[in-house]
Amino acid sequence: MSIPCDPALTRTLETLASLERQLGAAVIRLDDVSARAVRVAGETDWRTDAATAFHTEAEAWRRGVATLSGAVADARDELRRLRARIEAHAWEDAV
């Protein structure tokens, strides 16, 4: 059953759903990048000062990416809640 609403509301809900999917895909990609950074740093030969510096920078970058992933996931979840509130409001107005 479709929700009772005007075309503008339908477009808004479709846009929010699209944004949710895009943010979900971004979370997956960011998590993948974080995991790859761990692997690359782990494969570095630690016998040189440059390798030690690289490991330190890679670990800091990985933490930043992991934090960003969490923020993107939070934004996606907020969009999901917003879309649910809009849908609920559309049903309230229809009754």
C-alpha cells in the first residue's frame, strides 16, 4: 500500500531513501579503506625510520577514517528516522 501524499512529498521520501542507500555504501567503503590501511601498515618492513613513521601516520589515518565511518553511519540513521517521521506524518494527515 502506498502512503497518501502529494507528489512533492513522494519525491522527498524517494530522495531521503536514496541518500540513505548512498550513505550506507559510503560506510562500507570507509570501513574497507580502514581495513586496508591496517593491512598495508602491517606489511611494512619496520627496520627503517621511514617505515616507523609511515606506520604511525597510517594508524592515525585509519583512526580518522573509522571515526568518519561512524559519523556517516549516524547521518544515515538520522535520515532513516527523518523519513519515518515524514511517512508517519503523511498517514496522520490522511486520517
